[in-house]
Amino acid sequence: MKKIKSICCIGAGYVGGPTMAVIAQQCPEIKVIVVDINADRIAQWQTDNLPIYEPGLLEVVKEARGRNLFFSTDIENAIRDSEMIFMSVNTPTKTYGLGKGRAADLKFVELSARKIAEVSTSDKIVVEKSTLPVRTAESIKTILKEHTNGVKFQVLSNPEFLAEGTAVQDLQKPDRVLIGGDQTPEGLQAIEALTDIYAHWIPREQIIQTRLWSSELSKLTANAFLAQRISSINSLTALCEATGADVDEVAYAIGTDSRIGSKFLKASVGFGGSCFQKDILNLVYLCEYFGLPEVAAYWEQVIIMNDYQKKRFATNIIHTLFNTVSGKKIALLGWAFKKDTNDTRESAAIYVADDLLSDLAQVGVYDPQVSADKMYADLNYLQTRPAKENEQMLEVHSNAYDACKDAHAIAIITEWDEFKTLDWQRIFDQMKKPAFLFDGRNILNHSHLREVGFIVKAIGKGAE
């Protein structure tokens, strides 16, 4: 089997950048080049101010950058010079045409495949790294075959299973690596070539080899199952609040059942991020496409429950503050969809803030990793109101204390560790009275906060 000596990754985002950095770190004999059409993003990868925030990522990048890890906008030469090409481009949910709101938009995948076919002068292994619908590889192979000029391509599916905030750890010590390919002699050789790369640091028994279609579907369903667990526990929070039960106690009791386990049973204001909602909607679309409406409706309910949870959280704030927040300041702590990342895609904070602004609240926000420009862009994308109004009604602060000053209520949206260690007495003393705190992540000691003077409303905690 031929050893791979050169890798190109198309896409320098949340998946491509960290994945290639770890491969370069673990395989110093392989040249790894990450390419992207976004020159600003590529420039950031070559500084200590990386375009994405992940604990430990900068150290990995600095170890390999300039040695065997490179970043460039010269896509054509990178493709031409590489033996293996990872496609790690954006695959958002379609906002137009057939499949709008459900199907994955594959225009960037198609453009990448056409570029690979156009400029390649030697045989290539093409690896799907983006989250893609089942049988996308068939479309990629069709495009590649139309422009071969004698060049042979093997297409593999190698889905990522990274959790933002722990991406480096997930890459260095994964539960498993999944590689799918054609079950032909050439396809099996390609699978082994990629397996050999991961085997530099991952035990071979943790590298799962499958058929191409099984690999693609496994990624979608893995995320769907995880999101389903979150929506399941969140569906019980309203019942816990109505009955006086404690959702954390219920989750602990459920999680001790070895058949169920404790992971992804933490009640919250709702899941976000780039994968869960997109992958479930994609799964719903596939089920509808193949004439399985009952299956589609089952999985769509996971999204419906998540949207309900975000809306319910905002509504509870308004109801608790005497059915109006007009002219009142509400502080939001956190904007990223989870801690230890600056990713805001589908973050609950966006929708909670939007609902509060629609009720004419003044919103103050603090997040340790998300910029003001990003927050305003997230709100403006919803097109609920003119951008100028968003800037007037939502103020971004550089610390939690300023965000909470003169606020009537605080809502914790992201579970940043620093929120656990704030001087809550100081915060309470500078708030309007009565002072309310809505813990959307159940991360705080509520008895202590009540002693300080807060009226606490935590998700799934019943009457507090």
C-alpha cells in the first residue's frame, strides 16, 4: 500500500482547521495544506489569533505550522500537488428551492468536486469530511468521472464526530474513527491509506471501516440520537416546573440506568451549534424523499421541542417580570451556543434575545469569546427588525458586571465556567429590585443566590 505523503484540505473552518492541525501534529512526515477562498480566514490561521476558539488548538497549530502544516488561498496548486484531498466545506440547510428549510445545500461540495476534477493531473483519494446527505458520494463520483482525463479518483466518507469546546481532545483521543468506501480492490486500498494515517495515534480497533453509504448515514443518525436525548430531557422541564420536581434529580435517576447512561441529559434552554439541527432537518428531508412520512415526523419533533424550549424560556422571563419587559433591562450572560467555543450558529441566545427585543426590552450581553459584530450579525440575519434598532436595543459589554448593572433580570444562556465564580453579591447590589435570575443551564448554586437576594427561576426546578 502506498503511503500518503501530501494532504490538501478544502475549507479552513471549524472542522477542517482543527482536523488538519492534529493530523499534521501526529504525522510530521506528511505535508498538510489547508486552503480556503476566504483570505482573511487564511491570514488568521497564520497568526496566534486563530479564526476559531478551541482550548488547546493554538498549541497544536504552533507545533506543526511552518513544519508540515501550511495555510493558503492557492487552491488549484494545493489540489494538484496532493495525493489525498479532504472536502471540509460548509453544507448549510437550504434557504431556497426544492428542500428549502430541510435539505443540505451542496453547492460548495459540488464546486469543490468540479475544481478537483478540473485541475487534477494525478490520481487522488477524495475524502468527504463535511456532514453530507446519504449518497452524496455518488454525486461527487459522477462529477469527478465527467472530467477525468485519465485521472482516477476514489471517494471516501470520513465524518467528523467533534464536539466544539473539546475538538482537540476529540481528535487526539476519539471514541472511534469512521471510514466508508467502495468495497472494490481500489476502494479498499483507499480506505487502508486513510486508516494508516489515523493509525499513527489511534488504535486500529477504534478505526471502523464500512460501506460508503453506511458511513454517511451514521454521521446523521449519531447527531440525531444525541439531539433527541437533549430534547427528551428538555421536554420534561416544563412538567418538573409544574409539579415541583427537580429535573437534575430526575436526570440523575434516569442516567444511573446502565441501559440509558448519563450523557446528554443536562436540561438547558436548548441545543444549538452547526450540526444537530442541520443534520436532523437533513434526515427529515431524506425520510420524506424516500416516502417515509411517519419517520420524518418522528425526527422533526426533536426540532419542534428544541424551538419550544427556547421560546418557553423567553416567555417565562416576560411572565415573571409582571408580563412586560418593555423598557426593562435584561442581561444575557453568554451568546455562544456552548462554553469553550466562539461558534454562535443556532445559539439559543439569538432567539431568546430576539423575543425579548420584540417585547421592547433593553438587552445587555456579555460573552467572553463572541464579538459585538457577530452578535449583531446573528440578530440581523433573523430580519425581525431593522439593524439600527438591534444596535439601539442590544448593548454588548466587555464584562459580566457591566452587562448586569441596573438590570431587572439576568438570564444565563451559555455555561461558561467564569459565570460560576462571579461575585453575585456585587451583581445583586447594582441591580433593580426585585432582582431575578434565570439559570438556563442549571450551573449555579441556587440556594446561595437566594440568600444573596435573587429570585431564582431555573429550568426544570419547579417553584423556587
